[in-house]
Amino acid sequence: MPADRTPITGRFYPESGPGFVTLDVSALVDNNVHDLLDLLGSEEFFEDFVSVACAEPVGEHDGSAPDRLEFEELKDRLVERLATRVAMTGRQARRVGARVYRLGVQLSAEADAVDTAVLSAVLAPKQQDRRAS
């Protein structure tokens, strides 16, 4: 488990969705779930995890988690130990970058077309009013 938060290598898949370009980083998630389970079973985190998981709610509570402060503190400590970056070779970076760029151009062109249509719909009545005057 990378205590130094070493960037993770793997395959990354850019895709376009409604309004966003996404990058599938399954390799990073897989690595982090593995490391998280190892960390939760370790002497360093096990007791804290059990304490947070088994804690009874105190005071007013929404029912979603025992104690948000303890939960957030444990989460922050765990995140400090997990990878947050992906490492790519030069070729991977070029392929992923080119694909993200193409998807971004397509997505922004679609957004520009919608903006233009909305602007035209807003301006058209004003232009007609000017012509009528």
C-alpha cells in the first residue's frame, strides 16, 4: 500500500456524457479500494474504524452515520494515505489528451450551438420591436 501516495498506472478511458467529458480511472479506484481495505484491517486504523462504525448517535442526528466528526477525521486520515493521481506514459498521455480534447471540442460546440439558439430566441423579439419602431 503506497504510504507516499504513488501515482497509479493503468488504462484510462475518456468518454463524453451529457455536459461533461469523463475519464474512467478504474485502475485508481481498484487500487484505492484494495489499499483502503488493507488500511482498515491494520493496527493503525482498525480500532478507529470499529469505533466509528459502532458508535451510537449523540444528540440530534439524521440517521446517516454515527458521528460525522469522527467519521470525517477518519476519512481524512485514510485519504492522506491513498493515491490521488494517475501516472501515464508519454503515449498514454498523448492518446488520452487527444481524446479528451476531441470530446471537449465536440461538447463545447454543442454547448455553443445551444447558447446561440437561446441568444437568438432572446434577441429576435427585441430586433423585431426595433424594426417596428
